[in-house]
Amino acid sequence: MVSFSVSSMFFHEYTTPEIFSYVSQSGLNGIEYWMETPHFWLRELPVSELAVCRDQHPDISTVTLHAPILDLNPCSINPEVAEVSVEYAERSAEIAGKLGVRVLTVHPGRRTAKRPPCEADFRRFDLYIGRLRNAALNHSVKICMENMEPAVNSLLCTPEGVRSLLDDEPWLFFTLDVAHALTKSPDEPIRYIELCHDRLVNIHLSRIAGKNIHLPLGRDPIIRTVLETLRTHDFSGSVTLEIEDLNLGRQYSLKEKIALLTEDCAFMRECME
């Protein structure tokens, strides 16, 4: 059964208990909790507190995690940056295991220089994948690699690239970031779904407008087509609203944020149920 979720970072300025409460009020039944949610990240990752919040909200039936990405790059040319980035991904898998969370989204990293990835970059990526493989096995978590926006230094930004990786790594799963795909073309999310639907367990859903990405859905017909395509392929994972509140044009009040999520939730349900 599909769960309808939102990234905790949409409520960036609030505490973890508040975030869970506001998600409940929106009508959503899931949350993707980012490790870098400030109230969690800046307080030495209080896992027990996160567990309490989850247990206090049985209506939020699906909790997934997102590994840290800010200032990090597991494929960095700087070996210390690469190592700490991989360690945080591993720690995220460990925390997922402790919480009984079954889905963890990670990023692939990138070439440090804004040049096409070279052999050395892919060697670092292979080492990263090996560490993730062990973490998935040790902590019984589905690790999902996310597609990136098309960029000269991106290691993973095409449907064919994701499919090849999934074929090479049968333990690995996929998080489709629709906005990243839409920066290539309106049809690109559909190509990802058609090629990779068998390993697709999480969707990061948002709209784009020009160069502005991670926007609310706004009943957009392109987003409707994406959701209907997921339904056609019997998708049963999490559809996660990933909205950047700084791209909304002004600061939204808490009441406005909850109302926005309520409207987008209704649209998602209309398209998929």
C-alpha cells in the first residue's frame, strides 16, 4: 500500500516532536526523516527521542530515513571528506536498524571538479557501494540510491545509469527524485519508472518551474502523469513530498505549510487511489 509522506526538512525550523505533530495534522501518513534535521543533527543524533516521537504517532505508519548529504561527498578527491561521508551513510543505516526503519535513501556523490567523472571517481564510487552493501546486510535496511540532476560531474543522472547499477547490485534499491529528472525533460521521470520500477521503493515528489525546483505540486498535469504511471506499475512504496520552503517566494506560516501539505496530499491520493 502506498504511503504519502513529506521530508522533515520542510519543517526545518521546528523540533522533532513538533514536526511529527504537524505531519499528522496535514493528513499525510508518512515522514522521511533527514539526519540533518537541525533539532536532531545539532543535538548529537538523539535516536531514542526520534523513536519516542514515532511511537507517539501511530497514524504516521511509515518512517523512512535520508542519510546526510550537506557538505559531504562519498566520492570526493579529498580522502578525509570521502571517508567521513561514507561513515555517515553507514551510521544512518545503523540508526535505521535500531529504529526498525526499513528504507534509507543515500546520494551517489559526484566528481569534485566540474568535469566528467573519470576512472578514479568510479573507483571511489565502487568502494562506497561496497561499504553500503555491508551496511544493508548488517542492519537489514533497504538502501536506496537517488538519481541526481544532470550535471557535468554527476555520477548518476540517467535512467540507464541507474538501471545498470541496479543490475550490478541486486541488493540495492532506488529513490526517484522527480524534480531532478524533470530538469532534463518532462518525460524523464517516466523513463526512470519504466526502466527501474521493479526496484523503486521511494519517490521524492515535487514540481519545477524554470530553474526553480522542489516546488509544491499545485495539481500540475506533469506530476499527475508521473503519479498515474506509478499506479499503472503497481507502486507500493512511499511518495514523499520534498519541498524547499525557501523556493516558495516568501516565508510561509506554520498554518500555511500544513495547508499546503494537505492540498498536495489530497492531489496525490486522487491520482493514486
